[in-house]
Amino acid sequence: MQPRPIPTTMTTMFEYDYATAEADLRRLYENAKRDQWNASRDIPWTAPATDDGRVIADELIDIYGSPLWDRLSEAQRVELNRRIAAWRLSTLMYGEQGAMLACSQLVDVVEGADHKFFQATQVMDEARHNEVLDRYITERLGIRYGVPQNERDLFDSILTESRWYLKTIALQLVAETFAVALFKMMGESARDPVLGEVCKRVLQDESRHMGFGMLSLPRVVSEASETERRELEDYTCFALEKTLTGFFPAEAYRDMGFSPAEMDEVRRYRRETAASNDYAPFRKYFRKDMHSSMVQNLARIGLLSDRVRPRLERLGISLPTP
């Protein structure tokens, strides 16, 4: 796959005062320096794979427990398990590169040494995440998928947006929070011990990244005019819509020989299962983590209001009670 150019225009802020101005942000920077890890050295790459070749729990496969699943042979179930894992990890890998590029821009455009220093550490974190996921996909799976269109749309918007606070909303408080919930679900359901360790290491970094948004955005929101606040809310909804829709591993099912009619059945079964009380525990925790972290944080900062409630309800999001 060839690199894809994304034309951008940014204004770089050159700082001359490097004293601590915001202690909480400087503390995040210190924690980031303390917690660096090495993807080459700290992941047990030589650990044996599972005896049956599974990567994640079968419960994370959309059709698990359905008639479609029952018709598959054991070898086909294992292959689908690996392809679904590869699709999800490929999506996360591209997101980590998008985050690396966005944070490298944030180093330029944010004001204040505390902001710049922390963002420089996040560039390194995201590079490491990109590296470790690429290596896992290459060495442990040997299957790689392309970038989903919604993910491409979201990062095209983030990377071409010149205002740091809009980048931060879409990246740290929406895309990263979604990724954290997905990494947790993948890590807790991992059958391959290497994948479990990869997810554990990545999650150590991600909590700091969300912290940057929670510390840096409240002042921007509180000082925004009515027109500016509407723009902030609308951009937040755009990021949510792109992040929470369109992520269906169609390519994985297609590679397994599923017909268009069978793929429609997969989608229908997934919707019905999501609405039932016996939804897979891993998925329940994913939705709970994502909702409690993402929606509550966005609402706490003031980025979700009754004005955008209809857009949120179409995504299955309920605003917290004031």
C-alpha cells in the first residue's frame, strides 16, 4: 500500500519560556518519561501460540452461537477467529499511526511548554504502538487488512484541522477512548499471551493520553462563545459518528467465503444479539467502558448538550442525568 499524502496548513508556536506553568500537565509529562517501554525488548515475542491457533475468545466473533457458526468446521472457526483479530488489530494499528501524526502536529500548534513536552511523549507512545501492532500482525498472524473508510474520514479531518482543541476532542476524547475500550476487550479475551501483553502495555500509555484532553479542554469550552460552543459540539458529534459506525469486518467474512446474503445475516445476528440480555460478556464490558469513559468525560467538559441529543440517540448514546 502506497503512502497517501494529506495536504495541511499549520501555524507553529515557538516557545521561549520552559518553566512549569500547569503542574498537572507537567506531571503527565513526568509520568510519560517514567513509564516508557520498549516493544523490541519488553514483549515476549517467542512465547508459544495457543495449541489450537486461536488468538481471541470465540465470543468476540459476531456469529458465535448462531446457525452460521454451527455450520463452520473447527478449522474454519479458528481461521475466522484469526481473521477477525487481524481486522481489529489492523484498524487499531492505522489509528495509532494517525494519532502519531496528529500528536506531532499538536507539538507544533499548542501553546505552552507543558503542552508541547507532553505531546512530544505521546508522539513516541503512538510510534511504539504502531510498531508493536505491526510486528504482532506480521509475526503472529500474517494477515493484514486495509483502513476502514470511516477511520480514514476521521483522521483526514483531524490531520487537516488547524485548531488544537478540535484535534484533541476527536483524538484524545473520542478515538483514543474507543481504542482503550477495544484494547481492554481484546486484552481480556486474548488467548495468545503475546497479544495479552501487547494490550496491557498499550493501555499503560493510553490513560495518560485521555488525561491531556481532560486537563487542557475545560478552559477552552468554558470560555467559548455560543457560536463556538455549537461548533465544538457539532465536531464532537461528527467524531462520535465516524468512530461508532462503519466498523464491520466485512473483508474478514468475505475472505472466509461468506456470500452477501450470509454477511447480511451476520449483521442482523449482531444487532439482535446486542439488543438481547445474553450479549457476550466481553462486549458488555466494552460498551460499559466506552460509554462511561467517553460519554461521561465529554459531558463533564461540556461538549454534549440537549441540542445534540437526537444525533447521540441515533448512535445509541444516552446523555448522563445532570
